[in-house]
Amino acid sequence: MVNFFKLNRSIRTLFLYIVLLSTAIAGTACAQEATADPTAIHIYTRDAASGTREGFETVVGLKGELTDLASEVASNGEMVNRVGNDPSGIGYVSLVTNFAENNLKPLVYNGVAPTMEAAVSGEYTLSRPFSYTTRAAGDYDSEEKEQLIEAFVTFLTKSTEGLEAVLDAGGIVDVSMGIPWDELKSDYPIVNQDNRHVEIRSGGSTSVEKTVQSALETFQVHAGYVQFSIDQTGSSDGWSRVLGDEKDGPNSKDIGFASRYFGEDEPTNNAISSGVFCQDAIAVVVNVNNNYIDEASTEQLYAIFSGTITKWNELRN
């Protein structure tokens, strides 16, 4: 071990300077940590093309008034991860999200908890549509695929089995309006043959993935084991990769989905079929360790996301 007092004066001076500097830096960091406001609200929002964001901002009346301090995330999964790991975070996700598994607490909205039952009954009003569109007639890899797409749309939107599959995955539908597939499939003889050589390609909104996968898996066993691939990357891709400027590119799809209505700049009049296949509820979520809030009104959410309220303790009465 080096004897400090046997070092020459210059080295001793330098050594003391380094110790004092390190202490000062550590002290500054501790002071900053001590003065950081643990009640500051961290807001997370979806990207501008997100159907979830459009649905949330429309219901809350937030269009164009989101605070500049909000952090933008690219998907439902990223939103779940950010809020689930931030004790001060708040954001919004699809109702099909597994809250407990992801360290999230869904907020009661205007006195109603975000449950499937409340969404189906209409009591829970923070919701948005799940839309679909197909390619145009004659614009498929094969005639077989076109016929299978037509069959799948009917299965998804009208059959008892299709509606049950969507409901099981969290989509809001009225199964009582369904018709057994055995009564519908006679219009689509293609489903009676072996279709393992055909692949249906799905794209669009990330929020619809669970409902679409559930419906396609169920359709598969009723349609000659047709293959499928799911590549959900965002609502704006649902139209562009099916009917828009990407429809003939490497990311082209056969059927596209959006967690909103298709816009005026996304015409679907050339599609074989387009429409809404179910409704989805949006849940406002905070970290499970947040003890400041369990429920919120439209007015409170507007105040938080517009930046009028910036601290959690301002919500307490």
C-alpha cells in the first residue's frame, strides 16, 4: 500500500483534488436525486398513425392538444413495457392486454371498470372499431386465394364460430347474431379441399393481432388447413399494403386491419370487402405501484394528457 505522506507534494495535491472532485460530483448527484419530484406524471402516447391514439384522443376530446412532454411509443407492446416499468407513468392500451402479467393497473373510467362485459353492454365508452379491408378483385396470387379471402371475411364477420373466436381473444361482438359456419360454407366450396399450399397474409394494426390470429386459427380447421402469416406493424400499413402504394411491394398483404375507421385518404371502394369486424375498448393504465389514482373522469384525463395537471398529488381532493 502506498504511503500518502511519502508522495511528493505535486502528487499529493493532485490526489486530494481528485478526491474532492469525486465527492463534489457525488454530492451533486445525490442532491439532484433528492430534489427530483417523485409525483411528476410521465405521459406516454401512441404514434400519430395509431388507431388506439385516434380512439383515445377522440373520446377524451384531446385532438391537437396533447402536451409536448408526452413520450411517443410505436406499438401496444412498447406502451405496455414503458408504463409497466415506470412507477410515474400513464398511458393507454387495448383492452385485450394482460394487465396483471405486465405490471399494469387499468383505471376505472367515468365510474365504469374496463371489462369485456361493460364494453359489450355499452357502459364502458372508451372504445374504437377494428376495421378490415381486402385487396381488389383479381389482385391476388391465385384465384384460390381470392376465394379463400372471401370465405374468411364471411367466417370472421358472420359465422358463430368466427365471432366466438374474436370474442375469446377480447374483441367486442354479439355472438347471438352469428350463423353456424355449416350453413354459410356452401357458398364457398373452396373450403372443402386441401388448402395447405395457400397462405393468407395479414397486416396492419398491432392491436388487432390477438383477435385476427384467433379467427384465422379457427378458420384454418374449417378451410382445408389453409396457411396464414400475421405481420401487424400499425394501422397505417393496413391499407397501404393491401390497396395503397405498398400493395405490390415486398410487404404486400392480402387483408389489412386498422384499429380505427379507414380515412378519406384510404379509399376501400375497390376492395372485395371492407368494414368493421368488432369493437375494442381502450384501457387507461398506470403502473401497478401507483397509489395516487384508481379511476379517472374524461375531464381528469384531458387535464393530464394536455399538461394542465403535471403532478400526481394534484389529483387528490
